[in-house]
Amino acid sequence: MDEEACRFARKMIEPMLRAFRQEVSEQRKGGASEADIEAMLARIESLNRDSMDVDQLAFFMHLFREASRNPEGSGTVQ
């Protein structure tokens, strides 16, 4: 995806990323390990593999992984 498309996609998905960050934070508070979080991300990726363009899926999974590492929301829409 070109830079403009990436910015648009990131802006469009930001509300979902905020909710995802909150969910990851709650799961961690509940005792979820990094392996548990990664397993959740792997399930998300697996469930979407057949219905999305490979490059787009990779981009979105990058955003979700970034969000899972930055629950405070740093690295959000530019």
C-alpha cells in the first residue's frame, strides 16, 4: 500500500485499535501472558487470511501487534 493509503487505513481503523488496546490491557490485568496475546493475534490473522489481500492483512496485523505492545496508545494516527 502506498503511504497515503496507509495513512487513510490507519485513521479508519484507529477506533478499533483503541478498543483492542483496552481489551489487551484488560486481558493482561486478568493474567494473560505475552504468549496468550500472541496466540490471540495469530487467531485474528488466521481467521482473516482467506478474506483479505495478503499485503493489507500484513499491514493491519502490524497495526494490531503494535497496539498490543503499546496499550497507552502511542504510535497512533499520524
